[in-house]
Amino acid sequence: MAAAVQADDDLVEYGYRRVIITITAVLCALLEIVDTTIVNVALTHMRGSLGATLTDVAWVITAYAIANVIVIPMTSWLSQQFGRRNYFVASIIIFTVCSFLCGNATNIWELVAFRFVQGMGGGALLVTAQTIITESYPVAKRGMAQAIYGMGVIVGPTLGPPLGGYLVDTYSWPYIFYINIPLGIIATILAISFVRSPKYGEKLKANQVDWWGIILLTAFIGSLQFVLEHGQQDDWFNDSLIITLSVVSVLGLILFIWRELTYEHPIVNLSVLKDGNLRIGTVMCFILGFGLYGSTLIIPIYTQSILGWTAMDAGLLLIPGSITTAIMMPFVGNMIQKGVPQGYMVGVGFLIFFFFTLLMHNRMTPDTGAEHLFWPLILRGIGLGLLFVPITTLSLSTLKGKQIGEGAAFTGMMRQLGGSFGIAIITTFITRLSQEHRVNLLTNLDPAKYDVQQRLTGMQHAFMAKGFTADEALKKAYQAIDLSVMKQSTVMSYMDIFLYLGVMFLCCIPIILFIKKGKNKINAADAMH
């Protein structure tokens, strides 16, 4: 046991080496996460220059997400096969080279293919960076380590849209990929110079590799991610491809679990989930991904489509909240080091998130101003700060050695899948609830009612004053009312979603009761290192 602890501590760094390793890992995590959202604002420009349809161009996001989620569970195994540093450096190089190729793509499917390979490199960066940071700090300081890593993960999705908007408006869409190249080169040099690999056992021979595990994992995750990304636009289970892939996903999951539990050298070590705190952590990571990506999806859509803001303004709105989270991180890390139970922080974090959703529900109208959204988003930033670090630290708190990498892979995958489920469910609800509210609003707009007639007549006269004939003006008045109803019903659907998200966060608070007491405290022997 003493030897195992000693082996864990071999990777702990001190002084300037730890600072440089931390900067390298955060830079890589930031590169990966910014690239997940930076593309969103450039899709229209890509469509124009590559001559693609909206469905085709959506694959630029889907391909990256699918590759991300497939590679994340395998990162720990791949690190053990090739050595952590080699695998980390190779991932940065793949990501950087593919960024260059994406910028130079001549048609949409070339771009999609390069994005897929870029996602394979990117998914590896996220989890490996988390493992490297965790292992570079002594056990007593791991809360602070997760706080520093968390800054990159939380700020990243928010930086993407305004940065993407600026680059697209000032230069052109390939520059959203080119910006990765200098940063990737710096990260590669730093990783080669400073990152160390733990000593793993013997590597597997080609005939021992869990090829079936890889195939089943790819089938399960790839199909699930496709169903979540394309379900709403393809009308869910009315589409034969969605049904087929749903069946493939379920069968893939069942066979994958059976394979990993029975094979001698599994690609994903499911036995690490015997750790109770990791199990609770993965559930919470899923919920966190759901809330983080779900709310990040609604706010830009609402501000751009309803309030008429630019992509840049919509992105900038989210920045103060992200800065709040970044400021919160070191304080939260410090509280964990001082022994404040992570469970309490998570409970308060969920409660604050509930108040954020309640404020958003109450303040959303078709003409809300930025000043009305500022404080709710600051509140969201505080909530995220209290959720991200404690959940991550709690998940990995009772793991040792290579289990840290395996645990980080599970939490990373569940956060990504939570985001995918969140986006899929929220987009479906927006469509369904908008239609429902529209029907209800239209029943109240009976042309026989006096006040409806008054409004129509007033609008008709306004259009006639602009030179339209009486018939044209009446038609325009009906169109304007229809547009107003559409806007109002969409806003009401967003309000409903925030309310449902709030209830979900409120219901999550009791989960903290299942955290094993004493396990989330750092014992004195470990703190001495």
C-alpha cells in the first residue's frame, strides 16, 4: 500500500514546473471547449461559402460532438498503452493539424471529416488535462487543482460565441480554426518539455486489445449522440433512421457492459464505478452538463431571435457570469482545502441555480433589456462555481493512481452526454411548447372581440398611412399580429423550460445525502505529503 501511495506521489510537481504544467493543461482544455461553441456563430457563413444546406452544416457540430464522446471513455486506456505524455502530445498535434485542415476545407464533407478527427484529438485533451492537473498536486491541494481546471471548462463555452462572432465579422470563418494553430504549437512544446508519464504495467499485445469493446462503445455512443443531435429535426421516432440508431444504441450499451465486465483487458474499466462517491459524481456531472449547456443554448437563441441582438452582443452577455465563476473557483478550492464538505457546497449550488432559473422565468419578455438579465446570469456564475469544483473533486476524491484517469473519463463523458441530452430535450420542448402556447393565444384572438377589432383597425390605418391599399394594409395587420403571437408563444416556451430546469435542480439537492461521510475529507496522512 505504501508503495502504491509513493507511486501516486511520484507525479506531484512543485514550484515553477507545477505552474507550467497547470497552464499547459488549462490551455488544452480551453482550446477543446472553445472549439465546441465557437463554430455555432459561423454556420451561416460556412453555408454560404461551401454551398451547403442547413442540415449539412449542422454536421460540423455533430461530427465533433460524436468524436468527443466516443474518445473520452477510452482516454485512460489509450494513455496506458502509449504513455500519458505521448498520447497527450499526439492529441494536441492532431487537434492543431486538423484545425489547419478545417480552415482550408473546400467543401462541407471535407470540413465534417476534419472536424471528426479534430474531435478525436479534442476529447482526449479534456480528460487527460484533468488527470494531469489532479496528479500534479498533492492530495490536500486537489480541490484547488480542480478549481484551476474548472476555470477553463466553465469559461470556455462562453468565450466561444463572442470570439467566433468577432473573428467571422472581422476576418472570415476559417480564422475560427486558424486561431488554434499558434496556441496548439505552444501547448505541444510545453507538454513535451514538462509533462511526465506515470509508470504503467506492460502494454497489451495487438491480439489482447479489446477491439469488440471499441466497436460496441463506438456503436452505442455514436448512435446515441446522432439521435440526440438530429432527433428533433427528423421528428424523433417517426423517422426510420432514428429508430434504427436508437435500437443500435441500446443493444450497443447492453453488449458493451457485458463485454467490459467479462473481458480480461477491458477498454473501459467499469469496476472503478464501485466507488460510491464516483457514482454520485457521475450522476451530478450529467445534471451539471444538462443545466450548463442547456441554459447556454437558450440565452443566445432568445437574445438573437426574440430581442434582435447580434451574435457578438449575445456572446458578450454571458461573459460577466463566466468571470464570476472564474473568480469563485479559487475561493471554492480553498474552502475544500479547509475541509468544508463538498456536499454542502453542491446543495447550495443547486439552490442558487434554482433561483437563477426562477429569475429568468420571471424576467423574460419579448422586449427584455440586458440590464434585466445581468444579475440572473451573475447568480448562474456563482451557482456554477459552487457546483463544478466540488462535484469533480468529490468524484475523484477516493480514487488512487490510474483510477483517477478512469474516473475523470467517466465524469467528462457524463458531462458531455448531459449537455447533449439537455440540448436535445430542450429543443424538442421549445418546439412542442411554442405550438401549444400559440394555439392557446390564437383562441383568445377572436376577430369578433371589440379590443381585437380595435387593434386590427389601428394597425390597418398605420399601414395605409405608409401607402398600402385598405386590403393590403389589413393583410399586413394580420401578419403583424401573427408574428407577435409567434414571438410571445416562443418566449412563453423559454419561460416554461427555465421553470422545469429549476424544478430539476431543486429535486437534485437530496442526492447529496448519499455522499459517504468522511470519504470527502482529506485524511491527515495524505495531507502530510
